[in-house]
Amino acid sequence: MQRRTKIVATLGPASERPKTLRKMIHAGLDVARLNFSHGTADDHRARAGALRKAAEKCGRDVGLMGDLQGPKIRVRRFRDHSVELVDGAEFFLDSTLGYEDGTEEGVGVALDTLHEDVEPGDILLLNDGMITLQATRIDGTRIHTTVVAGGILSDHKGINKKGGGLSADALTDVDRENILLAAELDMDFLAVSFVRTADEVNEARRLFREAGGKGHICAKIERTEAVENIDEIIAASDVVMVARGDLGVEMGYARLTGIQKDLIRRVRKAGKIVITATQMMESMIQHPIPTRAEVSDVSNAVMDGTDAVMLSGETAMGQHPVKAVKAMAEVCTGAESFLLAPGRTRHRLGDYFERVDEAIAMAAMYTANHLKVKAIIALTESGSTALWMSRIRSDIPIYAFTPHVGTARRVTMYRGVFPVAFDIKTTSSRRLYQDVFNSLLSRDLVEVGDLVIFTKGDLEGVSGNTNAMKIITVTSES
């Protein structure tokens, strides 16, 4: 059984060596993530180059995602690098305080307008919600608070406002520089952090395209405002990431699972790609196996239909990056084995389609789920036919045959879709079919006599031209 759910893994000091990268690819890595919050431009160039070389050596298409830092709002530094906040004590936040002048009385913050976004009574959550402050009064740029739940607070820890409402723009000057870097590195996906509106997604796409970038745009959902504007954000995006860290802090951990399930459903219904991320196998930063709770977490996301699951610190700085990918792959495959074959489907039966290639994709999947078919072959320029097919739950693999390297790398994120490099070198339909069969037979993906579904267009090199579906029996070269 081929694993259908894709694995995104973050590269870092623990996973940048060529041998480790090759092992991660063999273990199941589909898309590598470069986190622009850490490292220099040269670090990212080196890791991207190493990843491309490792993928080529392994004979695999592996996608590459650049993840913008965004306006992560943080405290500045303390004179002694950390303080202990005691319940009931007074503590202030002030954007004008010196960068390294934090004490047990207060600390600077890296958002000049924070005092404009906070009112007395608001709850501020620091260090991923570990510390809770309640605002009592605002004096100029200084926010006076009472410590509700204390603890150790150290340099550069994050700040969230419960319920959202912080006004920092999604794209910073640093992000704009990193968009240029993402285009330079020909990244297949660009993730935009702390999105609030569709306009911010559109702005990132515009800047990426102007810089020469061709990859998909991923909106990370980690703010309350993003959930409130979710339908317009989905419409503006190619990919949506359920970034559960800051989202859980702002909206509360009790609601997080319900929000995650709703987001997966909405994104798939809209025909887009969804990634589930953050702390999926966090314990594997130190330990060689995941906890049972982590296994359940990943399995539930898979069963809900997520396209991909993501590893962060587990592979970037953890002690067992290869084992983390291997464990994730095993859990995904195990969860998929419990999904019932879809059989008769009612997916979009009441819809009218605006595009011929979309209608062909839906017809192919409906047929596949009502006929004993071994594989679905999509000859595709852009990958859109394969994407629409992958929105319908099925245990039948979809092979995206494409001559374009960019398309092959992008479909690595699509659930149940597997790229195959393929150039059409004939005008004969019979020869074309046999060339495809030979490619699949050489990989042991089908056998002679198997029934397959084939979709293609009449014109070569024209995106969105898929207009034909055929059901064919696999034959050998005569």
C-alpha cells in the first residue's frame, strides 16, 4: 500500500548533511521546509542545494517550501537573560524600553504599536501561553499588567493577545527580502505567517511572482482574524497550513481540535491543499519513538483528510531526524489502512463545473471508485487535474505524468498523487499509451492486464486542456 498522506519536514542543523537528507528521503520525506525565522540567507542556499542534490541522487522529486518569519511579536532582552514572574506581581511591557534593559519589573517589546492594540482587562499570553498577564492600565507606550500565571520568562519569547487583535502586518521588511530569496531558490511553496486577510496573501503572491517565483502560496492560519476571514483566505491561497502553535494560544487549546477539523474540511471542499502542523511528534526531538498521544494526533489528521503532516523541531534540531520521518510515514500508512474504501461517492454530484478539465477529473474519480481500477494516470501540464482528483477520497494512486520539474515538485504535496517525469515524444495515441505503460511497468506500479484510467488533452504544452478520459487495459511492449 502506497502512503497517500505527504510528509513535510523542516531542515536545520540536525538534517542538513547529504547522507542524512538521503536517509530522510528514503524514509518518506516529500517536501522539505526552510524556516526563514532561523539561519542566514547563505544557510538557506546551502540547505536548498543539498536537498536538490540528495533528491536527484535518490531519484525522487522532493518539494521545497520557504516559510516566512512574519511579525512574530516578542519581548526583547533581559539584563540577566531571564526573570521569574510571580503570581499577583506587577509587570510592564513597553516598546520604548532599551533593547537589553528588561528586569523583573518590565521588559521591552518588538511592536511599536502594541499599546494601541491593548485595553485594560485584556489577557496577554507569553511564551506560548505558559505565562498569563492581564492589562490594568495604559500609560503612553507602557502597558501595566498583573501576573495571573507566572513562571520563568527569558529573552525573545513570543506575545499573543487572547482572542486576537494585534495589528502587525503579515509581511515585514525581512519577509520581503526572503521572498526574493525564495524566488532565487526556485521554491515550490512559499508560506506566509500570521495571515489575517486575503489581501495579505495576494500581496505575497504578487511580490513572489514579480521576483520570478512560480511556486504555490501557503497561508498559515495562526491568528484569530484568519479564522474569522477563513473563506476569503482559502480562496486566495493554493495551500493552507493549520499552524496550531500560535492559533492554540490565541483561540484556546480547548477549541483547537474542532477548528483543525473544520479547516481541513473547508480547504478540501474548496479544492485546495491543507497541511496540519506544530508539535505533531514533538517528543521525538529527544526520544527515538513518538508518544501514543502523538500517534493519535497524526492519525486523526490523516483520517480527517489532511494532505500533509509536518515535522518542525523534530527534524530541524532533534536527535532523531530520520527516525522522526520514518515514524511519521508509518503512522500515516497505518491510519490510512483503517479508512474504508469509498465505493459510491456523492462528492459534488449536485455541482455544475465551469471547466472541462475539472469535470474530467471528477468523472475519472467517480469511475475509479465504481470500477476495479489499479491506477489513474493524468497527463498534466500544471497539475490541476491531479489536484482535483485528489480531493475525492480513494485508495487508488494517481500518477501525475508531467514534463515540467516545477509541476512534479508541487504535486508532491497533493494527497494520493505521485509525480512521474514524462515527455510526450509521439503523435500516436497507441504509442503514447504504451510509453506510459512501460514507465509504470518498469517501476512495478502496475501489471499487464490491469485496468487503468487515463486522462489527457488534445494539445501539448497547454495548461488546463485536459478534455478526455479513457479506460484502458495495461499491455506489454509487443
